[in-house]
Amino acid sequence: MIIDVHSHSPQFRGAVPAEQQIINYAWRPDRAVSSVYNWDEYMKAQTPADISIVFGVAWRPGDSAGGVSGFDESSDLPGNVNDKTAVFVQAYPERLIGFMSLHPHDPRSLDELERCRCDLGLRGIKMGANYQIFHPLEARALAIYEQAQRYGLPVLFHQGTSPVRMAPIRFAHPLLMDEVAMRYPDLKIIMAHMGHPWTVDTAVVI
């Protein structure tokens, strides 16, 4: 069985409007890729995987419409980034596992954790400290890890470099995960991308 543990939820259920298409030339060295896609395109791309874990990224409060944590982008799906993931997973329950995304600077993050866990059925947490611009060891982040450990929710952290310009990589160094693991020894941690280019550091932490 092949399980893809790191994939991003589609922004659209139906066809992506032409004005919303974004072609990225930095994500792959061999070809440009579209960073906006729909359900059908996602499922086609994920055909080799038996099960895929999907999630979005919750941006900082105030960075999205109405101050709600989540992508500030057009979509044909209602709700915040976690609602979009949940609806997608419900459509393909045999193929998808949904993770929530939380931002430690959102004062409602722990309430959102409970809502996602109890009401939406999301089964883990995605955090990208470099994208979300928070220190992985700050108190507000630790509060999320504590609850994740309590409920047995795995936390998937973006680790290592990124093609995104405004994403400080100092927050994504794998050695920070060593301290997280020491503080929360029963927390299930997924270190995405093997911490590239710090793969040796990642191996040592593991």
C-alpha cells in the first residue's frame, strides 16, 4: 500500500477559472506547475497512491478575509481552509485522510482544533512555521502540541527550504523538532521533505 502523507487540498471543486490560474516556475527544476487545481485534477495526480493525506495552510489572522485564519483566495468551496479539506475528504473517504491546519497566533486556534477534531473529523495537524511565520517553540505553538499529544493527533511540520520568498527557513530547521520532541515525548511528529537540505540533521533528530 502506498500512502502519500503530504499533499495540499484543492482550492476548487469544479473548473478553475482562468483568472485564478497560477503557474509556478520555481517549484520544480524541470517544468512549470500549476499551483491552483480542482478535485478531479488532484485525484488524477494521486492515482499511484492508495491513500493520501490532504490539508491546507492557515495563514496568520488578518491575512484572510474577515480575519479568519485560512487562505485568502477565491474558491468555489465554503468556509475556511479546514472546512474545504473536510468537504473534499467526505467526497472520497476511501482515498483521503484530512488534516487540519492551525496558526498559533490565531486566538481561536485551540477552539478550531476541537471543531476540526470533533465536528469535521480531521485526524492530524499541518503546520509550516516558515510559511506561517511563527517560532516552533513559542508558547502559543506549544499549546497546540500539548493538545495534539493529548488527543493522539500527529503533527506534520514543513521542514527545510522552500521556494516561497517570504518564508524564513530558520523556523523550519529540523533541530527545532528535537526540542519539540523532548518537551512532548508522546507527540507524533512527521518531518516533511526530510528537512532538505539538512537531511543529516533530520536523520540525527529521528
